[in-house]
Amino acid sequence: MDLSPYKHLRFLGLNVNSAAFKCLVLLVAAFVFTTVMLPSFSGFGGIAPHKSAIVHGLLMGSDSGIKKRRFIEVPQIVWGLNNQKIAFARACLTARMMNRTLLMPSLSASLFYKEVDLLKPISFDKVFKFEKFNSLCDGFVQLGRYSELSNRSDVAVLEKGTGRKWTNERDLDQLRQFSNDSYDAYETIKVVGKNPFLWHDHWPVSDYARVFECLVLVDEISNEADRVVSRIREIGRRFSSEVESLQNGGSTESSVEPVSYIAVHMRIEKDWMIHCKKQEQRLHLSEICSSKQEIMEKVDRIVGIKRPIVVYLAVADSLLEDTSILEGWKEGLLPFEKKKLGVEEIYKKHSYLIQSAIDYEVCLRANVFVGNSFSTFSSLVVLERTQKMIRIGTSTPCSSNARWPSYAYNIRTDSRSKGPQRWMTNMSDTSLLAISYGSNHTSC
Ligand SMILES: *[C@@H]1O[C@H](CO)[C@@H](O)[C@H](O)[C@H]1NC(C)=O
Ligand SMILES: *[C@@H]1O[C@H](CO)[C@@H](O)[C@H](O)[C@H]1NC(C)=O
Ligand SMILES: *[C@@H]1O[C@H](CO)[C@@H](O)[C@H](O)[C@H]1NC(C)=O
Ligand SMILES: *[C@@H]1O[C@H](CO)[C@@H](O)[C@H](O)[C@H]1NC(C)=O
Ligand SMILES: *[C@@H]1O[C@H](CO)[C@@H](O)[C@H](O)[C@H]1NC(C)=O
């Protein structure tokens, strides 16, 4: 028998002696009992399974299995943009596992992750569209607002452990334990702990991808990305029409196609170099770090690119003062970073988080993307570009003429062209770990 509360409204006109009516009376009694009596039970596991099964039945909302008025609360999400996206997705997938709605969390506008008071919380809906998220993710995960809570103190606390002893298995066991029906009596399960979603990974890549797909930037930020992208295309058009007018003897024919550009996520700043050299030693690999020279050579060897073409360099701010990154590019490759593009003022208005969100968007929309397979930023850009390719129905995403290609400049290739390695995300991978924290597997 289906215990959905709405189904039972139909039974109200039935004979008092009918089985259905008796059932309804029992249900109402059970409901009164559970709502009036249960809050006085304290501690975990103090609720007998048969009562909570009825609560469970009454709570089931839509087909997705998400329970009505049952929530998960999580601490502020921290670190860089991409770590925040991953942690947010994990919070969503935790809520999904428990069939609960995730209370809209705070993100962090700044990167000062070691100084908690500098973490500058920023509401999720100041960065991503809230309603849009819920409509795109309908049936998968849902976000709720704190105003939907009927009782803010009706909370069970889920304290996540930390440190070496807190293994992936223990983390998962705990999530399973809190998914048990016996927690249905609590309106909210509150996750506490130090950055509880940064480390442990329990879900396949496709689940993360499903959440990322629902993250749409608010107009205020995507308009800024539009401005940067149009500036890049405008410069590209100027150069290509100069070439055309030379070739056509003066007639300038503006093409209708938006002007192409390449985005290169260039990781060569000092902190990264120190980090990647250490990683190379630790993993016994020699292909994590790439020098500026190596990156320029790889980009030059990409086949099938019509030159001249703008190469947008997504670089750390510390490199903006270093004009040498703009020098040494081969003919027809026109390097620009935000300073030379004249868009620095667009970025400067915003916090660290928004600045990276704009850069991310510029890389996402590039006709060609070239990144480092050991960077989380690059990896997530490639994941979204792979989804984009799948959506337009690319059957041979690794072929040289596929749209939206991505490349990894740090991987050595055997091919004679010595170009960069083609790169796409393996959507059947069983964990995000395999693709997001550094890998030499590029699935092409
Ligand atoms: C849920 O918790 C109850 C009571 O603690 C226990 O008897 C039951 O086995 C648990 N169910 C699952 C699926 O773990
Ligand atoms: C969540 O809902 C699904 C579908 O209704 C159900 O199969 C699953 O057992 C539920 N899980 C929990 C933890 O309630
Ligand atoms: C809210 O929940 C707490 C804890 O379960 C309970 O003690 C309190 O009576 C509830 N308040 C209301 C108004 O239901
Ligand atoms: C993708 O991942 C699945 C699961 O780990 C694996 O079986 C498959 O070989 C991978 N495909 C490629 C192209 O790497
Ligand atoms: C990737 O790294 C592993 C070691 O972790 C190495 O054995 C393998 O050859 C590398 N693959 C490629 C394509 O370089």
C-alpha cells in the first residue's frame, strides 16, 4: 500500500468499516504519535524501526524519493572555485543519498583558507542561479532555503571525522548510518567537521557531472564573462580581417561565424612549480610540470587551426607582471592575458571566487582548450567541455576535427606530430578522484 498522504484524501468518503478507512485512522494516529511524541526522544537510535517506517512513508514526496521537509545542513564551503564546486557537489550527493533537500550553503569569496575569519562567506545564490539549479536538477538533487525549516532546533548532528584514521570506508559507513529510517524523525541532519566535503569521494563521475550541469552563473557574472569573450573575439576579428584584406586586395568581408580563440590554462607560477616538482618525485612521474617554452611549443603544434588566432592565457595574477609570458609565441598565435586585453578592470571589481568563475567560463567557451591534466581547474573545464561534446552528439570526440577539443600540454605523446595530447573526461569513471586531482589518463 502506498502511504503517500495525498493518496489517502480520496479515502475520506469511504465507509467507516472499510479496510481503507481503518488504515487511515491508524495512519492519523501514527502521525499524531510521531509528531507529538517523537521530538521528546533524544539521542540516536532511540526510535523503534516500525514507527519510523510510517514517518518515512508519510514523508515521501515526489518520485525522486526526496522526503518532504527533511533537510541537510552543511558548513561553509571553502578553498578555490573548483574545490568549492567539488565540495558542493559532494554535499548535494550526500543529501541525495539520504533523500533530503540540501539547505543552500555559503560558498567562500576569498582564498584565505587558513584564516577562518577571512573566509568571507558568499551565499550560493549570489554566484549560481538558485531556481535554475532546482529546475535543472529536478528529480536528482534539490536545494532548499532556511526559511523552509519549521523547527530550527530539530536537528541530528552528523560529525565527520578528520585525519588519517578517518578513511573513505568509515566516512561512507557513517553516511549510510545516517541514511537509516531511524533518522527520519529529525527535520534536519546537520553535518559538522572541518571541511567535511573536501576529501572523501563516494560517487561516480557521472553523478558529479549531473550536479555541475545544474550550476548556472547568475547573469551579473556571466555578463562579465560575455564582455571578456567579446573583447577576445573583437581583437581576433581585427587581426583576421587585416589578413583577409591583404589577401583579398582590400575588400573586407566580415565573417558571420564567431571568431575562434584558444584558451591556455598556463600553470607556471612559482608556487605551482614547487608543488608540481614535489608531485613528480612522489609519483615517480616526469610529466606533471611544463615550462613556458614547452607549453608554447605544444600549442604551436595543434593541427587544424586557422591562423591568426588569439590565444587567451588564463594565468595566476602573479604572472600578469611578467611580460615574458607574452613573448616567444610562433607566428599567427596572438597571446593575450587580461591585462593586455584591457579587461583587468572587469576582474578587479570582483572577489577571488568570481574572478576565477569568469576565467573558467572563458576557458569553457574557447574553441580549443589546452590545460594541465594535474590541475583541478583544467580537469573541471575538460569535464564540462566533454559534456558539451556529448550533448551535441559527437561520436568521435578524440578525432582531430571534433568540435570543442581539449588538450593536455603536460603529457608526453608518442605521435610524430609532437602536439599536445588530446584530452576528454571518461564519464564512466567510478570516482572523481581519478580525474580531478591529477592524472596522466586523458582517455584519448
Ligand atoms: C536502522 O537502524 C535500526 C535501529 O538502530 C536497525 O535495527 C536497522 O538494522 C538499521 N537499518 C539499516 C538498513 O541499517
Ligand atoms: C530514497 O528513496 C529511494 C526511492 O524512493 C529509495 O529506494 C531509498 O531506499 C531511499 N533511501 C533513503 C535513505 O531513504
Ligand atoms: C523543535 O525541536 C526540538 C528538538 O526536537 C523540540 O525540543 C521542540 O519542542 C520543537 N519545537 C517545536 C515548536 O516543535
Ligand atoms: C573509463 O573508465 C572505465 C571505468 O573505470 C574503464 O573501464 C574504461 O576503460 C575507461 N575508458 C577509457 C577510454 O579510459
Ligand atoms: C601514467 O603514469 C603511470 C605511473 O603512475 C605510468 O606507468 C604510465 O606509463 C603513464 N601513462 C602515460 C600515458 O604516460
